[in-house]
Amino acid sequence: MLYEESADDPKMLTLAMHCQMAFPATGKVYDEAIKYAKSFPDVWFARRIDIVR
């Protein structure tokens, strides 16, 4: 949905993980989410410093 909405206005999704949440099941969910997002054209993965620059 966010990708579709970005056709009109830029959108940003922030994924963050706290060290107390870092266990294998959570990592798998993050991996799947990133793979899914990368399947769309023109999706930019950036660090915060990249956005500032």
C-alpha cells in the first residue's frame, strides 16, 4: 500500500530493532520484509545519514 501511495507523494518506512528484540524469529520477519520491498522497482534503502546528505 505504501508503495502505491508513493506514486503521488514520496513515502518512508522506518524499520528499527531493539537489541532486546533480536532473536531468530524476528530476524526472519525482517529478512522477508526487506526481500519483499526489494521486489519493487525504484525502492531506495538508505541509512539516516544517506537521507540527510
